[in-house]
Amino acid sequence: MIYELRVYHCVPGRLPDLIKRFDTITLKLWEKHAIHQAGFWTTLVGPGNNDLTYFLKWESLAEREAKMAKFGTDPEWLSARAETEKNGPIVASISNQFLAPTSFSSVK
């Protein structure tokens, strides 16, 4: 199992819009494309109070590439994304890392 750590750095004031989009749109589309999340977080203490952090879990990088390509070109996603950004961009930047669990990790 591979975990993808993604951090969405939001445009100031737009974090609630991003959270709403994930909650009402994105997660349903991920389900359609068999994309599995492993948790979402906002920053309680520390830098990044405009950030949404989450993990995705993948069997392989090839699986990730194939599923994200289909999701990224899904007309329903493209339409919903455009609608949610009609007042301007929500996300300023995205950072991500791919992580592999150690032999002693409680998460495999």
C-alpha cells in the first residue's frame, strides 16, 4: 500500500469553500472512480490555518496514475469545479508526497 499525503494551501478565506466541495462533490466522484481516502485534517495549531491536509491510499503508483487521470477528465468534476470557482480560485497551491509504511507502522 502507498499513501499519498496531499496538502491544499487555500486562497485566504476560501478553506470553508474547499471543505464544502470535498464534502458535497469530490468524495462522491472519488467513490465513482474507486479513489479511497484515508483521512482529512485542518490545522488546529501551527502554520497553515488555510490548509486542508489529507491522505489517499493506493495499491501502486500505476493505480494512482490511471484513476486520477480518469477523475481529472470527468466532465462532472470539471463542471462542478468550474461552478465552485466562479468567484475565483479556491486553492493557491498543492503539495504532495508518496509514502510507504515501515515494517513497524500501525498503518499498512
